[in-house]
Amino acid sequence: MIEPSPLLVETGGGFSLRHGARWLYSRYQPRLAPEKAALDISADPDTLYVVVSPCLCYGLSTLFARLPSSSALLGVELEASLLQIAKDAFSDLNLEPARSRMVDNTLPEKILGEAASIGKFRRVKEVRLSGGKDLHPTAYDALIEAITVNNRLAWRNRMTLVRLGRLWVKNVIANLANLPWEQVVPPVPTYKPVMLCGAGPSLDKVLPWLKKHATQLTIIAVDTAAGALAQAGILPDRVVCLEAQAHNLPDFTPLAGLELTLVADISAHPASFRIVRGPKNLVSSQWMNSGFLDRLSNAGLPIQPVPPLGSVGVLAARLAVQQGQILFVAGLDFSFFRGITHCTGSPSDLAERRLETRLYKQNRNWALSYGHGVVSQTGGSLGNAILSMYAACAGVELQDADVFDLRGGFGLPLPAKPISLEQAGELLATIPVTGYGSLQAAAQGESKGVMKRTAAKAFLENELHLAQYLSRSLHTGDKGLTADIIREFDYMYAHFPDPDRVEAMELDALKRLALEAAYWQRRLQMALSTLQS
């Protein structure tokens, strides 16, 4: 007779649980070890405790009772046959629902969504109170890493929002008014293998091979690598731009006058769209849950929403994977050598060369190599915590794709198969091209450009009317102005260090909001004036 699995077993000291031949708790005293482990775990503030495979939830009440009010507990189960058992046991604990949750799903993407929605925490800690993790150890480790990376990225995005949030919105409004809308088109799919080029040092050795095989590939480059490719005689099919500040504009200098597809965030610096000729594909980083961004997504414009990835390399990886073709990667290193931070011909490399004298030799790059937080990595490369975080994010984007690594063993690990340039050439020779691989979009005509310009105008006019309403309501003390209504204007105060005080209707915060409303009215009026001229 085949016993059911999982199987609850009465031990005299409480129920134990067996899955196949594996005992997930002691067969004698099943509560003893998890209760002791729950007491040994440090109870830290601002921490998300992720309980992997909680099974019968022994020890969870003990652990939760010890946690500070700023911390929370999340139960996750990847084994479908154990999920209902864990849900029932968790429900019986009657823990505070605002700070404790058992994810009702085994899909990692659903679990990541629950982890993001339970709150903001300084750190993530794994908790193991049963033997259930041994059923899927690799998957659980990957899940914990993904939750940790997402949490770090959320905090980094928040800090970036305080610093750049106002600039992002300003650029969005300016770009909606100034874009040549007849050139803005949806992405055209490619039928060729994709070559993803970052600006790391590993790109240098790939350039001769890439020039030889350029016609067999669709080349997607981050903005910082585009100039290096152009100077090597390689015209990328697609250049990805994310930067809202003016720092990256020198990236495009070697591309001036050339025609290629620019993939840019709608919040990118307006000059980015003017330098490069050719079609434009637009994306919109959802840097926060925002009524403003929701209205933009529903404005009828060809703008693709994307998560707030923070790095142009990670965004380029995501867009490359969306093509659904075999993918080669080089220059996406998230690492550097001593004295060499980027590929030859990149803006930072050229800037250092221009400064070179008998007494100045790559001084800035050498200073960065010995800077605060720099650590040695495998293969003699260097990195830091930020680069490691972005590498992990890129790994998440690439993990389900057919990726080949041409970095020659350099750089932080990515979920890609390392192959030599010779092997890559042989692989390309076996791949039939079933269609045109160009990402250049056909001209859509002036009539469609007018339609998109009209949609942009309608969006800006609506935002102006909303800003005028908010300004009037704040100045007249309108009692009908509620926190829910104010949240529709979150872009006006999201960059405040204390946005929660605005939503709490604190008087001093509302006075600051009134000044912001006046500022954005002027910005919107200027944009509409430009659009109509």
C-alpha cells in the first residue's frame, strides 16, 4: 500500500510531518527544535522575516511575539502538496494580519509581489523552522535572493526618487511637448540573434568579432557603449537610454547624425532625443505607484511601462530578452579592472585620455579602483555593493532566456553559458535568418504623428486642469480635498523627504504642496505653449 504524501504522524509529542521518505520534523519531539530555533533568531527592527516552508508553523507564534513592531513575517511554500497544510496551520495562529502573511501561491513571481506589498524593510532574513526547504533548496535560495534584491532596489529607488523625482517629472512633461511624434513607434521584432553590449572592459575583445558578424546580429547597446561601437565601425541597431541628467549626453556625440533606433525612457534628458536621428521607442519606468504614471499609461501613447530597474544595463537586458531570440552578452560586466572602468572609446575613457599628461595617467580611474567599498572579485576584477546589486537584477532578467556569455570569464556571474568567440561564430552559422532583423521602424506618416501629438496634448491639458484644481482647493481651504484626492497628485510631493505628512494633511506639508502645485502649473503651461507653436 502506498502511503499518502505528505503524511501527518502523531508522535505523542504532537504531530510530525513526513514527505515521502523525508521527515520534515523530528519523529519524536516535532515542536522542540523549531521552538528553540525561534528563540535563537535575533529579533531585529525593520526586518522582513521570510519563513521558508513553514509546514505546521511550529515556532512561528514564538518568533512573531519577539519581533519589534517595525518588522514582519512572511511564510512561503514552493511545494504544492504542502501549501494547504501551511495555510491552515498559519491561519490557526491568529497572528496580526498587518505584519504577518502566508503567501497563497507557489509561483515565485506571486511570492515576490506579496513580499513587496507587505511593507518596506531595511533588511530581509531567511527563517527555517522545518525540513521543507530540503525539497527545493536551490529554488528557495533563489527566491530569498530575489526578495533581498527587490528590497534593496526598492530602497535605492526611494533614495533616488528623493533626489531625482522632480527632474523625472519635469523631463516627462518636456518630452511630451517636444518629441517628434511621427518618429515615435512601437518596437519592431527582430528575427536575428541579439547581441547585447554593455560598456564594461570585456567589450574590447569582442569588437573585432562583432564587426565581422554585425550583419548576422541585431545589436542592442547601452548608451555608454554606443560611442565605442560607432568608433569601431559598428552601428548598433538599438541604443538604450535611461539617464534623466545631462551626464550621459557625451555618450551620443559619436552618433550625431547617424540613423538608428533610440529606446529611451520618457523621463530621459530631452537632448537625448534630439541628438540621434531615426525611430524612437519609448518606455516609462514606474518609479513609484503613481496616479500621474497611471494616467500617462492610459493616455493612448506608444509608451511601454517597465519596472524601476535603476540601471540602463538591466533595462537593456530586459528589452533584449523580450525579442525572444538567442542572446549574446558582452560588456555587461558589473565589474572593472584597476585603472580601467569602462571599454575603450567610452565617454569616461575618452575623458581620461583627453586629460592625460606626463603626470596624469588615468588618475580618476585609479582613484575609483581604490575607492570606498571597492572589493576584489574572482578573476582579478573589482566591484562594489551597487554593481553587485545590479548584476543580481540583470540575472533575474536573463534567467529564463537562451543566453551565451562572450565576456571571456570576466565580470560578475550571469545566468549565461560561457562560449568562445570561435564557438559563437560557429553557432551563428547554424542559425537561419527567417526575416528582416532590423529594428528600424518604418515611417508611420504625418497623420499618425498628429494623432500621437493630439494624445500628448490631451494628457498635458488634463494635468494642467488637475493642478489648477489642487491649487484652488489648497488656497481656499476646500473641505472636500481629502487625502485620497491628494494622492492623485503624488508626483508633486513624492520627492519630499516626508511625503507621508502630506497625505496626513499636516498644514506645513500642505503649504509646501501649494508651492509645488504653482510650479507644476507653470511647467504644464510652458509645455502646452511649446506643443501648440
